[in-house]
Amino acid sequence: MDDSFDFLLDGRQKAAWALKGDCFVPFLAGFTDAEGSIFITNGKAAFSIGNYDEDLLWLLREGLVKRGIESVHLYRAEKKYPIAGGYMQRQHYWHLKINAKEPLLKLFNMLSPYIAHKKRKKDIQKALKNIARRNGKRG
């Protein structure tokens, strides 16, 4: 999240409110619109959110697992990992990633009604077609 959301956050309690009740899915959809990536890699659909806020990504992972979306991986890039424009990151950058078919289907079905970004909507459709095609190959 950028600084415009600071008024919602309280120290280490960042986004913990989003795990409660009906807030989680709309929160995750908005965060996906802003920070997420839905793509095809090595012929397979994938979902990822990258952020410097490790605590926030752990909360999102916890919320997904609580909602039956397993195979959510969280990993850290190196501290000085190069990013676009030749810049180097100044702190650890974290990635939340899902690339298994069933968890992706659950995630996209959950998020689709709340996604607002046109590119994310198109990316979800491409990912769903990819999964359907791969499922068809298995018979």
C-alpha cells in the first residue's frame, strides 16, 4: 500500500482488520488491482503480489488459507535485488504467489466480483482459459 492509506493503519496492526468478516475479499481485490499480477509463466497461470511489507503479506496468506485457498507461497527476494530502471531495492521485497490450478480457480472466483482494474479482469480471463486448456489435456 502507498502512503495514502496510512490513516487506516495502526503500527504493527497493519491490515489485520481485513481478515475479519466480509472485509477480506474486497480488500484483497483492491490490493490485487493495485499491486497484484496475474500471468502465464512456463505455460501455466499464476498469481503474485509483491510488497515490502512482510507482515501484510503474511496476513493475506493467512486469510487465503482460512478461506480454503492452499498452496500459497511467501518468499523473500534478496535485499539488493535489481528492479525496473536499474534501481536496487533498499530492503527485502516479499512475494506472495499461487500457481496451483485448484487454488487459482478458487481465488479467481472469489476475487472476480470485486476486481475493478480492466487489465486484471483480462488477466483473470486469460488465466482461467489457461487452466481450462490444461485441464482438458489431462482428460
